[in-house]
Amino acid sequence: MSISSALSAGVSGLAANSTRLANISDNIANSGTYGYKRVDTSFESMVINQGRGGGLYTAGGVRASTSRLVDQRGNLVPTAHPMDIAISGRGMLPVIHAAALASGPGTQRELVMTTTGSFRTDDQGYLRTGSGLVLMGWPANADGTISSQPRDSATGLQPILINPSQTAADPTTRINLRVNLPADDAVAGAAGDAWEMEVEYFGNLGNSERMAVSFTPEVAGAAGTRTNRWTMEIRDSAIIDDPATPADDSLIGVYTLEFQGGQSGGGTLAGVTTVTGGAYSAATGLLTVPGANGPMTINLGRYGDSQGITQLSAGFSPANVTKNGSPVGNLTALEIDESGHLRATYDTGFTRTLYQVPLVGVPNPNGLIAMDNQTYKISPQSGAFYLWDAGDGPTGAIAGYAREASTTDVAAELTDLIQTQRAYTSNAKVIQTVDEMLQETANLKR
């Protein structure tokens, strides 16, 4: 009977608008929740029996369909902490629940995702949010590189563990010699005295060592002629002399340096001849010497390079000598860059990469299963996940000092709220009208 179907349609209208009201209330309640993705409600008609003539019609009613719009991006809100993390684009941060840490290393843990988080180290050193989400990443090697990792599996990911009292040393591997040698000393008949300098460097254990470098001009030949030739000797203080041998064990390299004297490129390096020690590369301007802590490169500059070692008519100038490396330092700060590299800064100025945080991408973000604390997990509708380097493929860059705001537009939700209220009232009026009509029908039987 059509009047009965009208009653059912009105009831379905009340139920559908109740669902929409619940979703609107959830959106408004989470308008200030970082990383919240609003829920959208759409109505779909139901057709039970569409008659083909005779004026027969049966009302089917309406059905509410809800979906969480995970692919919508909220605005980035700047913060004052480097480990407040958001994503400027597509992709999600891999996290696990803190309770999963109790399962121990090597255990397969359920990977969940979130788009933003305020991460801090807990009492054990794990980087986690206040709600118990632990950030995951690939650990870096000692030299800061990231080993090749599986991209379609979470087996390579580890909970990010930071020891706040950790110390680290950065051994010196390169010294840049920006030195000027006095041209007037490389004249036949000059005194021929050697110029000496010491360069502090840091060993593999953070210990302070000295690299002694001496430059002796060649002064043989006809009086007044310029030789433009020097002998460079390099000694490493970390190498202890063996008293049983007459040789100078600390001497790790002897080289002959020649400089240009012509109008073009005068005073720049023209040739390096190895007497003893490692080889010089004309292509890079680097000299490799076998130091006590392993091979070390000394940058003399390429041939004709005015920024390298020079021989000009000026005083001996070793002021522009620089090096990498640092002594033992204490951890002072953590930061994450756009590509997801988590770096630690020490009080000596040394910066070291500890982890790389990838971004999780899925074909259909709106098919993810929503969970508490703005987290999501994989479903058949979302498709399989893939771990991207931040900024590669379809993913955006990682932003530190930022949080992602809620995607709720309060003004739009209040407008929907008014529409929902009116629709609910109208459906209630339909039910009231059907009730009155049925009452009239009942009165006819008296």
C-alpha cells in the first residue's frame, strides 16, 4: 500500500538525516583536532517497486552513505618544535602503537599511518606522540647513508630510538690547504728556510691530533733566478716513531710542488710530483695520504686554481686552512628535513643522519580504515602500500616545525546542520501526516 510505503520512506529519511547529523557533530567537534579528516555524508535513493502504468508506486526511501575524505589536505600550522611533523602533499607517516614495542625486536608489528604528529622522546628514548604513536624509519649507516630497503614491506622499518645522552665523534677525512708561499723565498741564493704549520685534526675516536706540514723552497741554481719549486713534507703526530729504526715513521708524504711563473696563471700550482706517500689527482686537486686513522685527503687545488695553494710575492699565509670533523660532542637537537632524514646536532657543531622516515602511499587513500588518534590502516579498498622517499613519486615533502590542521570548515558544517534539521523536520512531518491519514482510515470503519 502506497500510504504504508510513505511511512517507511519517512522513517528512512529520519534515519538518514540522523546519520548526517552525527557526522556533522563529529566534524565540528574535531574542528581543532590536528590531522582530522572530515566525514562526508551523501544520500542515495532506494527503489523498491517502480510500477509500469496504472499509477502504482511504492516509496523506497533514502539511505545514507558516509565516507572519510582522507585525501583532503589541511592547512599547515607552524609550531615552535622541530619534531612537530606534517606533510605538504600526499603521503602518510609510518607509525606503530607504543604497546607493540613490548613484542620485542624482530616481531612483525601492525603498521598504521598518520598525516601529522607531535613527536617527543619518551623515558626509553623512543620518538612518540602523547597518544602513543611511535615514529618508524630506516636506520642510517655510520657514514649517514641509508641502505637499500624493501619498499612494499615494513620489515626494514624500525622504531626510532634516540639516546638523549649519546655522544658522537666526527673523524677528520679532509683538509683544505689554502696557503700562500712567499715567492721571494724560491729564488736561487735565498736563505732556503722552511715554513712550518700545524693543522689540528680529529681521529676516529674523537681524539685531537696534529698534522705537521713544512714547505722548503728550492734555492739552487744561478743567483737571482726563480725556481718556483718547493718541497712539501707531511707528518702525522698520531704515528709514534719506532726507536729501533732510523726512519722518521711520522713522515707520511713528501712532494715537490711547482708553480707557474708566466703572465697567465702566475703563482698558481703547475705540478705536483710524489716522492713518497699517496698520489695527487690533477682532476680533483686532492692529495691522498695514509694517516694513522686511515686515508685522508688534502686539497691543494687543481692546476691553475687561484683558490688553491699559491706562490705569490707576499708573506707566508696559512690562515685559510679548513677541515671537516669534530671532537666528541653531546646531542643537543633533532631535526627532520624535507626528504625525511632525521639528523642529530651535537654541541661541537657536528650533524649526523640517524634515520630516514619514508612516506606511505596507497592508490586509494579514502579506502583506508580510520582508527583512533587520526590513524589509518590498509584495507582491500585502499590497495597495497608503497614506501616512498619524501618528495618522490606522488608524495609531498616532510615539514618540521608544523602540524596539519583539521579539514573541517565550521561555517560549511553549520550550513549543513541547518539543512539537516529542516530535512529531519520535513520527514517527521511526513510521518505525522501518514499517521493522521491512517487515523482517518481507521475512523471510516466505525
